[in-house]
Amino acid sequence: MIIIHGHFYQPPREDPWLETILPEPSAAPYRHWNERIAYECYEPNALLGNYTWISFDFGPTLLDWLRRRRPHVYGAVIEADKIGRERWGHGNAIAHPYYHAILPLLDRKDKEVLVEWGIKHFERHFERYPEGMWLPEMAVDVETLEVLAQYDIKFTILTQRQIKGGGPGGPYEVLLPSGRKILVFVRDEALSDKIAFGGPDELPKAMEAAPRDGVTLVALDGETFGHHKKGEERVLATATAKYGAYMANLGHAADRIKPLGVVEIVPGTSWSCPHGLGRWTRDCGCGGPAPWRQPLREAINWLNDAVDEAFERWSNSRGVDGWMLLKKYVEVLLGKRAEDFAREAAPSIPPRELLGMLEMERAKLAANTSDAWFFARLGLEAGISVKWAVRALELLGDRDALDKFTEMLKDVKGEPAGNAAALIPTLRGPVVVASIALASTVSGYSVEELGPYQISLNGTKVRVVDRRTLEIWELDYSEFGVPVLRAVNQEATR
């Protein structure tokens, strides 16, 4: 059987304070890259019905954006999973950790949070428990597979150089130190790369030549179909119409084919870097010279430690299992009112305090998004990581820590930014919100909400409430038009 798996993903492009995507000029003529790739890839594949024939994963933050901004595409993705269940007895979708972080570079607690959030997100949208989960960049180590198995994930996908003892196809079993096991499907590396980077005839040739018994697995970026390769979405539609009788999805194959044997993984490897995990830790040569990668990794590792140490101290001081509360916090990410969550989850803790600490951890996790290191340039994608890191440190409320992090970023040098500290926005959060609100009144209309902020105006004073943390700010523009920002009470900022 032939299985085509498309990995559809974009980093969390939303501004960490406004929770909306600001203009990205490099995506012109579109406002930002989500819009551009939706036009070139996500929408045409939905219209052609391609999602109904392939196995796929959608990064949770991308799927949320599609639900809000391209509901017809979102609906096609959800419907395609149902069609897969009708056709093959198993849905086409597999899950994805909530953020696209390199899991082997995180500690186990972070792995568990991202996997659990990804599972809960999947259940909310696809109304079933996921059978499989995509690993960001296919980055793998034994502990990562242990976490997947702990959460009853049946299978994942790896590429050929990541295993010992098997070939393309599968499924194979991986026996884990805990006594658990997990299945892995192995992408046909040469075939997948030919289709991803070759001419438009590669996919039809592969479909024609693929053996009808066993599994031929093609796994590649879903954006190949229309964004990276113009017109490839039509090639896919034509191929599935002709060879659909020989196709299946991963869940069907895991159910119908007995494991072909036991394989060992090669830990600390990925599908997009031949140097193990070098692309996200050092100047390994991928994409061109990038000497800034290592110091940026060191800065984010420092952030992770600083935030986690503060979180552990806070948890101990309050006598709560902070990590369990963080896992439950996905309820807020899925739409529950933050105040309701706080009062139900930990009624003895002031809601502002609890929500601030959980949002701090969420921002830390988002700062580890892999795209920051993927390209040789120090630009848009690295800026996503830097902004989320600054957001985490603001919520930590330690000015010295923020200053130290900013100094570390000045040593992260690369083009076009010059250094990573230049990626920190000068104005952010409530100051920007209040300025927009005040400017809007001059134009003759009022803004009462902007992203997660609620806004009220009284003359030259603007009151801003962050619905995520319940922090309250007042900005006064009465003195020479310069905004003076203060928290309404100290509890708001801990």
C-alpha cells in the first residue's frame, strides 16, 4: 500500500502580547506567511479534496489559525479525517506536540506538557484520541519515545538514517527501557526527497512503481503541494484519483500489518539535519554559515532554567504540583475562560498569580520553537523565539533577569538583524494596546478589545486588562503626550 504523509506546519506567528499576526513584509503581496501559504497550499488542497487521500498532521497553532481565519479549509481538514475513518477504518490525521520544539533538547517535564497539550488539542478538534504523533523535525531520542508510549501513542514516523535494523516502510517495533513499546513507520528517504525536490513527474512515477504489498511511505512537508512546488497540488490530485485503490493511511497500516521486526533508533537525530541535532545547537553548516545558532541556543537554555527554577520555587511555596496545573492549563488554550480555570484548578491561589506563572511557562515553551534556528539568517523566525522569551521574563517579573537575557542576545550576532537583541520590540503589550486605543478615538471610533486585552478610556487615561493573566494596567498620556504605565496593584505583577 502507498501512504503519503503531509506535515503541515507554521510557527506561532502571533505577537506574544497581542496574540495576532503582525505584517511580515517578506510574505508580500500577502500580509504574512500564514496568509500566503494558505492561498498557495492549504486552500487549493482543500478544494481538490487532497486531504481525504493522505495521512497528515497539522501543527496545533496553525490549525487554530485556520479555524479562525480560513474556516472552509479547517472544515475540509476535519472532514478529511472523518472520510479516512469511513474509507480505511482509521482517521487520516495524527497528532503533533503543541509547539514545534526539538523534543530531545527539552527535559522530560517539558516533553510531557507539549505531548499532552498536543493530544488534548487533537481530541478537541478531531473528536477522537490520536493513534500516532508527528515528532517536530522527526527529532528523536529514547526519552521522547518513552513519553509518547506513556501517553498511549501507538506510532510515529522516522526516516531511514534514524533506525538500525530495518528499511523503509514498516511498521517496526521499538522496545523501550520501561518495558513499553512503540511502532515506527520509516519514510522512504530517497523517494520522498525526489518527490519533494524533483520535477512534477516524480510523484506519478513513484505511485506507478510502488509495490502493492507492504508499505511504501512518502513523508514530506505538506507545503510541498502548492507552496514549495507550484502546481504540485494538482499533481497530487491526479495521482490519488488514478492510484487511490492502492493507498491507505498510517492508522490502517498499523492495524493491518504485523510489525516487521524490532529496530533500534539512532538517538539525537532528525530528518532535516545530517548532523544529528546540530541545526538547533551549533553552526553545523546546514543552510549556510550561522555562527549565531549556538549562542542563541545557550540563551534559550538559560531562559528555560531561569523560568523553571522560579516555577519550581513558586510551586513549592504554594504546596501545589505546578507541572500538573500546567498540563491542565491547555483548557485555557482551548478556549476556557482563564478566570474560571484558575478558580477551579487552584481556588486557594490568587488567580492573577496562578495565571501569570502558567502563562510564563507557556511563553517559555513557545520560545523553544525550532524555526528560530532553522535558517542561516537571524531574522523573522528567530524573532518569534526572542519575543516569546521576553514575554516569559516579563511575566517572571525579574528585571535583572530580563536585562541579563538582553545582554546575552547582544552576543548573538547575525544578519539581517545585526544581533538578536534588535529583535526585541521597543514598544509592546499594554503600551501598544493603549496607544492604538487612544489613536482610534482621535479617528472617531473606539476600540474596546484588542487581542487578549480589554480596553476602557477616561480622558487621557487608558485602562487595559489582560484576560490571560487578569493583570490590570493604567496608562496616562496627560504629561506631554508621553505614556506613563503602571500596574493598578502589585498583585497584578507579583
